[in-house]
Amino acid sequence: MNYLLPISEEIYQKHIAPLTPRFILTHPAVHLQVNDAIIPFEESGQQHILPLIYRVTAVNRTAKTISLQLIDFCQHTLPLKEAFTRNILISQEKMGDSLRIAPPEFEEVKNAMGGKRRTEQELLTSIRNYITARGYYYDEETLYNYHICLKTRPLVILAGLSGTGKSKLPQLYAEALGHKPRYLRLPVRPNWNDDRYLLGYFNTITGEYIPEPAVEFIHEAETDPYNLYFFCLDEMNLAHVEYYFSQFLSTMEEEQPEDRRIQLYSKYLWERAQKGADPFPYQLVIPENLFFTGTINVDETTKPISDKVIDRANTLEFFSVDLEKMPIPTTVAPPISIAASTWRSYRINTPDLSYRSQIIEINKLLNRADLGLGYRVLHEIELYLANSIELLEPDTAFDLQVKQRILPRIRGAGYKIEQLLNDLRAFLRQQNFPRSIQRLEEMQHRLQHDGYTNFWR
């Protein structure tokens, strides 16, 4: 049989959101049988039907538990009310707290949620077609690279020439996935010397918390876990990133989503504020459905990017522009609608260790110049490699990671840096990594010409 089963917020956060492949659910299980198909829905709030399909693998009526196994995904959520309004659920039968539905209606529910999940290649092809129809061009490697970076870590930095489409990429990516209303671009200003420009402040005179648009956007993402949210910090290095973004950088280090908390003001002040109107929360969780993209330029008006930021992000470059490939805008097909849980289903959490020996050798070369890689960088390079499988060739993926995660750490002058660049170039030539070699040669030329070099152009 097929059922729609209500799920509590606690169960959603513990098992549904992290896409736990198998879990045990406390349930009376009076009518459920092994091999029954289950689609969960929220038991409160808007009662969204969630785009995940489970199979009952075991029933323990004595302990009042059932074992569920995740077997498939649909594209997006569906409000339960809408399913009734559209007459999808006509002959459902209420069985305790669940709804038993006939096989044809079960298929209709899945179709109303966009049908079976697209493959990752199909998803990216749809995104690229949407971007082309809008009249913009990004080569396949750039688009795939950006997508893989988002799967690896929720902060990506886009560097390059002005007007090359840096800030447009996250916007078009969000639009193509049906999340245009959940995209925020915020221009950074040179006077941002602390995080109140993002988080707001507590007004001690009125006893109210005054939020900024950024913190309201983050709060919206936290309270809407079923959709993806995209936050673009435009020209993020017009001010020192560490001054206004330090809490975010530290919070993103937490492994468990519930630990990624930012304190806005004290609980004591929040309790006092409750005596009046409903106050703004005193802390926020940075949710898994929120992605940050920062665009940067490197010129006399901007601040340098420190290792603290470089360590926590992939850096994609936009310097080579092929004007001949700029498409003419055409009729835009409707965007894909994809739920946050479905997008996360493409993510791989087990690192790919196949290039560990090369990373160790590169680290030894860095050590000679008093530089080196930390555990974080190693882990995230290997996560990137795992998430690039079937999207990029393995050598291409590793070449990009050397360029995006390792080379930005190199800067300075003198014999040690010169020798490091020579040794690295020789090693990478043996391995045949052309992207990294090209950048190293540019850095060597700058060292010879200016007496100083770094990664940034």
C-alpha cells in the first residue's frame, strides 16, 4: 500500500533533512506493512508533502516502531492543501494519522512534485540552457565547477574583471532552479568595519532589535528549510572581509548544522524584549539550504584577501572572456523547481582519497617556503574530487583544486618563493595539470618583473 505519513519537525531535522538512508521511526504501525511506500509530509505549518519516497523495511508492533529506507526522490515539495484543491487526493482513506492512497493517486502526487528526480547531468544541462536563453554565456567547466564548489562548501569566491558576469552567475543559477525570489545581492561598502551591517543591532533605548536585510534573509532561509537560498556579497573585498564576516567564517566550521549558530544579542535582552512586540530571535542558525557567493576585484580600491578567507572558499576566476560566444536572448523555458532536499541528494559526503599522495608532495614543497596546507583544505579538496565524479575528469578536477585552493596561498618575494614556484611548476608538469601551470608561470613572470608575486591578478 501507499501512504502519506506526517513527520514532526524533530524527525525532519534529525533524519529527513540530512537524507539519512535508513532510520527507525516511532509509530503505532497498526496498519503499516513491510514494503509499503511512504511519502512524508509536515504535521504542522503549511503541511508540505516532501519529495522523498521511503519503503517500510521492518515493523515492530510491540515497540511501536517502523524502519524506513529512502528509495527515491521527486523534484520539489507540494502543499497538502494544494493536493486536495487540485483533486489529486480524491479517494484517500485516513488511517490513524496517515493517509492511505491508491496507486494511481500515489503516482499523481509524485508527478505533482515534478516527477522523478533528474540526473545531475540533466540538471546542469537545464541550468546551462536557461542561462543561454537569458543571453549569457559560461563555459561548461565554469558552470560545473561552481556547482561542485557549492556542493563542497557553502562559500564560493568569484574573482575577475568587472563586467564578466561574476555576480550574474549565482543569480542565474538560482533563477534556473526556480529560486529567483530567494536570491539576495548585497553590495559591500568600504566602511563596513564590523558585522552590524549584516546582522543589525540592539537598540537599548527602544528595547528593540533592528535587523538588516541580510539577517532577515538568513532568518527566512532558516524558517524555510524546503527551499534553496542564495546570498551574493557583491564586491566583498571593498572592506576587510574578516571585519564584517568573521562570525560567518567561524560558524561554517561546525560539522553539525544545529551548531552553526550566530549570536545576535543576549538571551537576557531577548526575554526583556518579549514584554513588548514579538522580538527578533537572539540567535540564528546558518542553515544548509543557504549558499554564500562573494565577488571580488583586485585593484587600488579593494582590500587583500587573507588566509582565513582563502582557507574557507574555492576561488573561481573570470578573466578570459570570449565575446564571440555571447548568445542572443531567446524565449526562456520555465525554470526547474527543485527542493533543497533534492538538491542535497546530489552531494557526496565521503572524500575521494585518490590524489592524497600528490597533495602530500605539494605540501612538502610548500613547507620549504614556510607555507603549508591544513587539515581543512585537504579534506575539502578531497570532498570536491568526490563531488566532481561523472561531471569532470579526475585530473581536471584536481587541477582546478590546485589552482583554486592551493595557489592562492602563495605570495611574497625572495629566493624561497622563487624556488617554490620553480619546484611546483616542475612537479605539476610531470602530472600534466595545465591550468595550475599557466597560473604559476604568470606568478613567476610577476616575481621577475615586480620583485613580488601573489595569486591575484
